[in-house]
Amino acid sequence: MAPRKVGRKRKALQVAKGGEAKDLCSSVGALAAGSIDFKEVAMLPALDPTVATGRATEFKQQLQHLANQVCSNEDFGLLTHTLGPGMVEVVVDVFKKCVDTHIANINNNKKKSVVCCC
């Protein structure tokens, strides 16, 4: 059995290196940032604002830690034609923005619920 020739699609993916991969990831990130209405982000209800804020912050840290582990694996970059690590970074940034918006909403609600009796 003779090996098959590589098609054009595969060849095109193999040349998406360095600057091209970064540019593509940057474009996808900009598209996500412009398309997502972060003001409408809602996570679990915050029955206890302090606990909810702590858990959201912990989630963000764990997410970054996992992303760092995935992206530090050299095989992952090669397997995804160098596009994978940049895309992981884009997705993590979107999640972090969602978490930050959630925390800000919790803090804003906490301020509204404080009543001064003076």
C-alpha cells in the first residue's frame, strides 16, 4: 500500500505558525470580546456574597493553572499546529472576564443591600 499524498487543507494548517497563529488567536479573542455581552453574565446565585466571591476567584485560579499545564506541554502545540496554546489562552481570558463580571455584580449587589441606620 503506497502512502497517500497530503491534501491542501493539511498543508495550509501546517504553515499557520508563529505570527499567523498569534494573529488568528488575537482575531478570535477580539471577536469574542465584541460579541459577548459580559453585563449579562450570570453564574450561580450568590446567597453568601463572601463565599461566592471566594469560590469564583478560586475557579479563576484553577482555570489558569490548568491552562498553564496544558500549554506547557510541547506536544499540545505541535498537535494543534501551534494554534492550540493561543486558543486556550483566548478561552481562559473569556472565562476570566465572565468571572470578573460576576464578582463585580456580587460586589455591586452587596453595596446596594447595605443600609445605613444613621
